[in-house]
Amino acid sequence: MKPLGVGDPVRLGPYRLLGVLGEGGMGKVYVGEDGTGTVAAIKVLRPELAHDGHLAQRFVREALASQAVRSPGVAAVLGAQTEGGRPWIATEFLAGPTLDEAVDTHGPLDEAGVRALAASIARTLADIHAAGFVHRDLKPQNIVLTSTGPRVIDFGIARPEHGLTLTTTGQIPVTPGYGAPEQVLGQRVTSAADVFSLGAVLVHAATGGRAFEAGHVAAVQYEVVHGEPRWNGLSPQLHALVAPLLAKDAAARPGPARIVTAFAPPRHSDRVWRRGPVADAIRERERQVRRLTAPPATGTVTTVTRRRLLTGLATGGTVLAAGGGTTAWWLLRQERADRAADPFRIPPAVRTPEARLLSADDGDFVVGGSPKALWRADVGADPDSRDPLPVRDVVVIGVYGGVGAFNVVDGKKRWQVQDLLPGHYLSLSDRLVVALDTDGTVRTFVPSTGRAKWTADADAAALLAADDEAVYVMTKDHRLRSVGRADARIRWTARIPPEFRGRISVRAAVDSGRLVLATVDGHLLVVATRDGSEAWRHLDQAKDAALSPVARDGVVYVNGRTLAARRITDGTRIWSKETRDMYRAPAEWGPPTVSGDSVYALAGMFPERRDTGDGGKKWTARSDASGDSRILLQGTGVWMIDHAYKTDVNAVDVETGDGGFTYRLPDAEHHGIAVGGNRAFVRNDALLCALPVF
């Protein structure tokens, strides 16, 4: 995204242009806003090409095709006309990455994510075909992931199903490797061609690679017609589902309705566009659009802010092939310098290097045995450090005098910052690490490099939680404070009720506009994230012990005398379960963990898996864990620490609760565990180690 330059219009039709989304040989794509506040992507054909009948025909065809399709899965056309001899099309602005960008930045989707993607796009294809069109160019670059789901863009070569391609002999109307064999051969194209393209898209989404690859375009097209797809990295289950879509014979491919049914994702599974790093990226772009279109405050300078915002936004329409020249090179260099100096310009999250999962069937470990650690390092972990924090390619931990980050692959130090509080650090959407320094300043760092980003003078004594909008802290004078992530400004400061002052722990949770605070003696205080006002409270959840609430999808789960689920907005109890020890005496629950449709927690001495909907028990594992240990999921196992009499890391099977293995550590006083990238990270006094998972 670039600011408007010399020669760019400032208005097209009802749209005030705000910046340039893309530029190339055919034209430009602008972002604009009309008088109602609607943001649009406006595609304009270059003046010298406007007289080319073929290009103008394709341009108009895109508008007509898009307008004819009534589907929530496409970018809606808002308007199209010719102004000053140049045709333009305004489409709905989609604030999200393309599938290609998402996979490149965040890695391939898991099986549930691929299933959800396939079902959603298949529904959209059904709508496109019902309107009488074939898209003809479905590919990862033409799928935008938004907070409401995947959206298909660019109808530039869409045609009625009965129509033939308009290209002349030797021209390729689609992206090599994604067009169907009949398209490559210039044969009649039906809706089955889009199904083939969807199959190639799903291979890319699941593996990060392409279904058909070769050294040059002709070789790729040969593979499409005569070769076999590359299935490397595709699970057997997905292989069985995707293979029919890539059948050479168009008649053998399933229709969109059958695809929707076959790929239906598991119930309660997360969608990548709703939860996780891709969802975080989408929400960040949505915030940037809101800030870009917000009226400037009186007396403020907006030029630099707008440049930063324009740089960070993603396209909602097709970005055409890039142009060049000395001026473009100088602008790019200047833009890069602006980005480097901008504390709010956050680099994309790096890939998570995943370790290989162990398999008992392959002889990697013996059930009940103790496998070898991936690595162990004396990192000088501080006694006050909180649990390790995996953030993509590093694991963050409090060290003597500060906070450090270590490579997840080998444990080597990446960076360390002194004068930070070793027990106060969190991840901000896997893009930043936020911490507190000894002066109470909120400070942020790029996880992979430790490069400092924005700071905020907050007079903070404790780091509580963070959501998409803000970081929440406790001040040195025992008040709550919200610091905006977008501008590092204090959004509000609120008093804590006298009966809770001085008793708030750092074990907080935030979700659905509520910040859940736990006291060191077993009470809950819940406040609104918009202003810090009290929403509700619940007393005596535990007997003189700190709680560890977790919140997800409008529900807060909390341990203590019972394992309870409450509606986070008003505290209404959904369910509550007691537990007893081996002597049938009342016992307390350990910290909960929520994953999918299950909540995991220690019931007295033994871990249990229960249903999030009604609290019904799924299994009890006969594996020891300490009462303050959170039970974590990674791979196909459930992980926990037992340090009552010795220091063990125990793992059981997530589906059955049956034993996996036990990793024994030297006896120690301070412990912590975290998981990520097919590893379990364990803090044991000053040591940090990474364990393999199954």
C-alpha cells in the first residue's frame, strides 16, 4: 500500500481515494471511502489501455460476473462506471490476507482448517455456478480470508458456463498448476474446472507446496494434463478427500454439494479465520482500516500515521503485476526506512519450526518409558519467572535481571533484555512479546530478534492479560489500566473495589469484552474491557488459594472448590462439578485448559477431561500431577508436571487418558511447563529443556 502520488485521482465517482493498493501493467487498485463511510477497493484500467477492446471487455465482464453472483462468499461489486474515458470497478474492501499470504506467513492449515476452507469455498462455487458462471481462475491469490470466512475475488476471466475461452492459441488464461486439464487443452470448460482448481488450492493450503510443479510453465501444464499431483505432506485422510477433485476426467469430479458434505469439519473445531494467528492478522487489518478512515483528532498530524496504516493494509481485490523504475525504487527504499523506524510497524510472524512427533509403533519410545530430551540448557531462569512462553521460533522465559528468548530448535540464546520484570511477559498475537520494566513501562519486542517496538509509560506493577485491542496492567497504586495496542496510549484507568485491593493475582483472562481477575484468596472480579467498570463478582470459589481462570467463546472456566463454567458477560453459572480425593473428602480442582469441546483439569490428584457444554466426564487418567500444574495439549498427548515428591513430566493419550511416557528431571524448587511446535518446554529451576511429544 502506498499513499496517493502525482497523477493519481483524488476521487472516483462517490469514492474519496485514500491510497494505492496495487499497481501494474494493466492498471491500479485504490482504496477509497464514500460519503456513508463504506470502504471499497477500486480497480481502474490504465488510460493507454482503456481503448483496447479486449481488455475493456474483460474489465466490464468482471463487473457483470461479480454482480450476477449473489453469495456471501464473494467480494460484492459496489459500483462500476467509466469516468474520464477510464472504466473502474468498486468492490467490497476485504480486510484480510489472501490464502497464499496466510500460508506463506503462518504455515499450512491443519486438517480441520483445510476441511473448513474446502466446505466454505465449495458453497461459494455452488453460488457462482448457480448464477451460470465458471470462475476459471480459482487460486490461493484469489481467496481472501476475512473474519466472516473465505471470500473469492477476481472474476476477470469468468465466463458463462456455455462460453469458450476468449484467448488465442498459445495463450494461457489461468495460473499454471491451478487450471484444469481441459482449460490447458483449450477444450470446453464447465463448472468441473473450478472443482479441479479447488483441489489444487487445498493441496497448497494443507502442505504449503503446489500440487503440480516443474521447471517452467509448459512443464507444469504437462503435469496437469498427464502427471500425478504431489501429495507430499498431505495426511491420508485429506488425500482421500482431495484426490477425486483432481481427477483428469471432468465428469469424475464431485460437485460442490458433495464436497461440502465430504469435507464437513469436526463439530466445535476452530476456524483459522476466527481463532489463531491468521485471525489475529485479520483483526489487525480491520483495526487499521478503521483507523485509516477515522477522522483525525483536532490539532494532530496525520501524515506519518496514514503512511504507516496504508503500508500495513491488505488488498480486497486483485493486485496487478508490479511496475518499476527509478522513482519506484526510491519510494520503496524510503518506505522501508519509514517502516523500520515505525514502532507500530510489526513484521509478519515467522514460521514455527515443528519437531517430529514420536510414534510408539515406530519404536521411537516405549509406553511408560522416558525418552531423551531434544535439548537442555542452563538459561539462568529467574525464581520469579512465569511459565515458559513459546512464540513461534523462540521460547521466552524470565532470566536473572530480565527476560530472554531461546531458539526452540536447540535452546541457543536469541536475545536478552535486562531490567525487565522476569515474571511479567505475554505474547501479543504471536507478533510481539510484551513485558514490564522496573520503572513500570510497558515494552514490546519482536519475538525472533528482540528488536524493541512501542512502549507506554503505564506505572505498571503487574502484567495481567491482553486482547486484540489492549494490554491490561495493575498499577503500582493498585488500579487497573488499559493500554491500547494500536497507539500505546492509556485508554482508561479504573479503581479496584476496596475489598479486592492488594489481592489481585497475575492469573487473569480476557474474552468477549470482559477481563476476569482472580484474587490470591479464591475470589473472582470481572470488569468491562471498555472502561474497567465492574460487571460481576463471585466469592469463595476456592479456599484461600489463587484461581487460574481461562476464557473462551464467551465462557470463563475456573477451578477451585468446583470446576465451573460461567457466562463471562454476567457470571451466570452454566455448570459446576465437585471432586473428591481418595478418601472421599472434598478436593480442589487444578488450573483448567480448554481445547475444542473439552476442558482439562486436575481433579484432586488425577487429570480429567470433561465436556465444555455440560461438564460431563470423558475420562480420568491414572497419572500423577501437582495441584498447581496446568494440563496442556500437544501432539496427541496431554502434558503435566508432578513435583510433589519428585520432578516428573507425565504424558497421557488425549483420546483415552491412557499412559504415554514419563520424563524424569532432577529435583527442583521452581517449575513451569508450556507447549508449542510439537515440543513440551519445561522450566526446572535455572534449567530449560525441550521434550519430544507423541
